[in-house]
Amino acid sequence: MMQYVFDINVILYLENLLFYIFIKGFKMRVISQVFAVTIITVILFTACSKLEKKSAMNKVPAIELSNFDTTIVPGDDFFRYVNGGWMKNNPIPPEESRWGAFNVLNLDNQNKLKTLFEEAAYTDKHKGDENWRKIGDFYAAGMDTNKIETDGIKYIQPMFESIDKMQNSDDLIKQISYLASIGYSPLFYFYGGQDDKNSEMIISNLYQGGLNLPDRDYYLNDDARSKTIREAYYSHLQNMFKIINNDAEIAKNYADVIMKMETSLAKSSRSRLDLRDPNLNYNKMPLADLQKITPEFNWNLYLDGMGLKTIDGINVGQPQFFTNASKMLKNVSIEDWKIYLKWNILHNSAPYLSKAFVDENFAFYGKVLTGAEQLRDRWKRVLDNTSGSLGEAVGKIYVEKYFPPQAKQKMLKLVENLDIALGEHIKNLSWMSPVTKEKALEKLKTMNVKIGYPDKWTDYSKLEVSRESYLANVINANKFEVLKNLEKIGKPVDREEWHMSPQTVNAYYSPNMNEIVFPAAILQPPFFNLDADDAVNYGAIGVVIGHEMTHGFDDQGRQFDSKGNLSDWWTPEDAIKFKEKTQVLVEQFNGYKSVNGMTVNGELTLGENIADFGGLTVALTALRKATNNNLKTPAIDGFTPMQRFFISYSQVWRQNIRDEELMRRLKEDVHSPGENRVNGGLVNVPEFYEAFSIKPTNKMYVAPEKRALIW
């Protein structure tokens, strides 16, 4: 499920996740996306409840009646019927832009990790254990605000001085390459990833970038919201340069240069909808062909700076972007490039510098973009960054202390039941031909499952961490992850690798791996409750499992075969029928109105809406199997098993959200807002109508002939 947090930049521990989810959006399908400020997004690090002699899970009610608003008719607004009381009693904290189930779990997890991190940082309890030392030193360096204030821009000043020495395009390329090697990646992204048409191998990839607003449309559109953000960003650019002692006139000139350059890059960047097309973004070519379409850019020089001497082939995600970026090397003065590179350094370093930078960074990326009213406590920000930079080192400790082993066994059974249920749905489809069914079933049969934590942990022995500098630790962690990623190029895929840490509340499906992954942290209420009845667990984690499985057959995932290769395995007739059926969801969600006259984008959110609907449908079938079709058992808390299933699904997505954050997500997020995920998913499920006696007079009612029916 993806989801999420807030006002810090992602560190390269999440590099693979970053590219797969947010840059190569079709590569990894997650259940929820909570926050994206720049092209990089921060993942919510949340964790399971600690299992002590008396399990904390036993204290969590499966359904809390006080969370309901019984003045609302279920058939008019099921989301608020189930969550209205909770929404009233849980206002958004001033430091957050959204407050929901993910956030509550995150806070609980942060408090647990804080105990561990302070133990690592300020005691000798784990003396001699290098992972514990590095966690402690990283956290302590981040909390040492006196040292950070004293250092100022000490650790980025040498980079500025090096940039000032640039004289020509070769010098510029060397600087771009160096910044990419420390995770700052100005202009574009270069990384190793699976070959879409040969999923057994890791190849080089290029992907558009260079923008420090979270979407290209903010630079190009003339709607009021885009104009407001552009104006605020322009002011933010000036303010940041003023902090490093540039006067107002120089700062304004710098802002003009940056806006002009980033707007030029935005004009040649593909839209989020186009980025969802895996075929459009697969353009593998020899290095020589890349050089032909980007004649001004010396790729051998760039690769040499990244430590790569030769590459056999490279996937150029968006050729037009790179052609334009190459022309900019000739058309933009070297002095302007110096300004642009310095801005990228300043922007990427800001969260780890002195208070003036942190506050100004939050003023734009927090307040303006998301509506958050105040900066999160420092310990939370440092904790999240430490957890990300040392992800599996933290994850190993986390699993040992907080992950109940019996949760994995119960999850395996749930997955097995969902697998059987989805198989039955595929077999019984009236609109799909036998030929396509056979291949769909083969894909389902070969789908791999990972639960809890990896069998093989990342070795951090080569990562240098000390208490000398917080920013230096961040850069070292970035370099470590970049190098680890680049070393994979030209080698077979490691199928044991995970792209989420165990302490992440989320789950994902990877088309190239054809696998579903459920980190340990998601196996806790409200997603998974060891002591709850089957209806509750199938309505929550069961739908999550079904959601991730269905991603293998959504509008993007269906384009990858059982081996994870981009391949058209559907008959043309079946592909047409599938599009007709999914178009119903597009039109339904296009009709959902939201804040300030904005609506949900049914095309952008289609993959997630298919997965939500598929997850609900398949989980219902699995629930029937788990209960031997005995759903007439006595009511619990006044609700039948079928009602508890739908209530459980709804409470997973409970949230309050600020208008600014909602507007941002409507534009950028491939997931529909929480209330639309609930109400929009349920209106197509016949069992929902029966469970709550939904009538044509109810607001949520959709006539049977107008409902979606896919899987």
C-alpha cells in the first residue's frame, strides 16, 4: 500500500523504489502514495506493534464503533458513515498535510524507533556492533543542531567552488556526472534497472528529470493553482540564494535563470499520463545511437565520471527530452549552468543544513505545496532519514524486536486463498478468450510472493558514517546506494532483492519481477489483525493482497508476461474488450468532484482503481472460501460478516486532508483520494448493495448496467 510522508527529500536508499514508483511509474505498483514534493518522494516509514508477553495487537479493536457517524446513511456516503466520527475526533496536526491510518501508524512506529535510535546513539549497550554504531552516529549527527549551525554551508562550499571553475561543456558534463554520483542527479536520472524486454538482465536507463517542482504542468499551465505555485517557487528561489549572502538583485537574476531553464526542460518532458505507457518509454539503443540524438553531450565523459567504461545498450525513456537537454548545453551559457547546478546542490542539501535553509525549504515544499502549518519535530525528520539511509540495517533490528513470526504464517494462508480466488475469477471470465486465459493463469501461477523481510540483508560495511557531519552522512549514503545500483548493470537480476525496507507500511507489485511484496510493518491493524475475525482481515489485508495481485493485470501490468517481459500476450479482441470494461472506471472516477472545482483524473488513476476494484472482488471470493461460504454467522458489534468486510476496507482509508495537499495529489498522484477509493470502489460491488440494503434512492446507487465488471 503505499503510503506516506512529508517534508523531507528522499535519500537514495529508496533509489530503486524511487525510479520504479515515481519516475518509472509503471514499474512498481504500490497500494498508496501519500506525499511527493519534488520529483523525489518520501516513503512513509511505519511499523508493526511490538509483540510482548501480552501482544499490543490484542488491545486493538477490529472495528471501533466510536469512529462511525451514524447520522449518515451508509448508501449515501459510506466513507463518512464508517469514518465520520474518527474524522471529527482526529484533526490534522499542524505539522501534517494529511492525517489518516498510515500517519497514525507512522507516529507509533517513530516512537518505537526513537527508543532504538537513542539507545544506539547515546549508550554503549551495543558496543562493537557496526550497524548499531552507524545508526547511532547517523541519528546523533542529525540531532546535533549546534554543529550543523556552526558548519553552515561548509560541506557544499567546495562543490560551489568546483562549479565556478567550469569553462566549457566538458567541464559541465563532469559536474553533472559527479552530482549524479552523490545522488543529486541534476538534469536527468541515470540508473540500472531491469530490461523490460529481457527481465533477467539489468541494463542502463535514462529518465527525464531536472525539475524541482513536482510536476511539469506547474511550469506550463495557466490555471490559478499553477500560477500560485510558480510565483511562490520563484520567491523561494530568491530566498534560498539570499541565505548564502547573495543580494536581492543577484538572487532575482538567479531565480530568472533557473525558472527559464527548468521551464525549457518541462516543455520537453512527458506528462504523467504518457509516463504510464511502458511501450512509449522503452527505447533501448546502443550508446552510439544515443550520441547521435544528443550530439552536444559527451556520454563517454559522463559514464567515465560514474565509473562505467562501457555499456552494451541503454534504455532512453524519453528521447525528445534528452535531445532538448543536449541542445541546452550549446544554447545556455556556462554562467547560467553554474547557477542551475548550484541551485540543485542547494535544493538537495537544504533539509540537512542550518535552520534558515530548513525553514525556507519547508515554507515552500511544506506550506505552499501541501498546506502543512509547521515543520515536523526534528527528531522525526532525522529518524526517517536515518531509517531510509540505513534501511535494512534498521530493518533487521526492527524485525528481531517487533515482528511476530505467526503473522507471516497467517499471511501465507491469506495469499494462498487470494491466489486461488483470482484464478477462479480468470477462469470464469465470459469476455476473455481461452488463449488469453491460459496465459493469464500462467502469469498468476508464476507470481512470486515475499512477506516480512529479505532472506539476505544489505551489507553496509562500505558505508562511511560518523558524527562529524549530518550532510556528509547523507551524501555518503547516497554514494553508497548509487554505486550499489550501478554495479548491477550488465549483470543478471537478483531475485532475492527487496525494494522496500521491513519497517515500511506498504506493499507493492513489480511487473518485471512478477512478484508481490508485503513488508513486515503492514502486518498490523487496521491492515492486519491476528485476533480479528476473517471478515475484517479479508476486508483489509485481503483486499491489499488482491490489490497487488490485480496490478499484474491492470492497464499497465497486463502488458508484461509471466516472466516479467514487456510483451503483448493478449489477443487483439480481448485487449479491446478489456479497454471497454476499464473505460467504465475511467468515466466513473472522472465524475467525482473534489476541492476547488477539481475532479479525479480517471485516466491517471486507472491502474490503482482497477487494483482496488479487483482487490475487493477477489478478496470477497477468498473470504467465502476461508469461511466455507458460511457468512451467516452471528453479528459482531451489530454487524454481519459481510458488513464487517466492507467496514474494514473503508477504515483503512480514513483520513483528513488539507485542501492544498488534496489539490496536489489530484494533479500528481496515481491514486484516487481516500473517500473516492472507498465509495468509488464499492459502487461496483453487488454484495455491498445487499449488505447495506442500498436502494436506487441512495446517493451512491449505480444501476447494475452502469457498473464496472472486469475481473
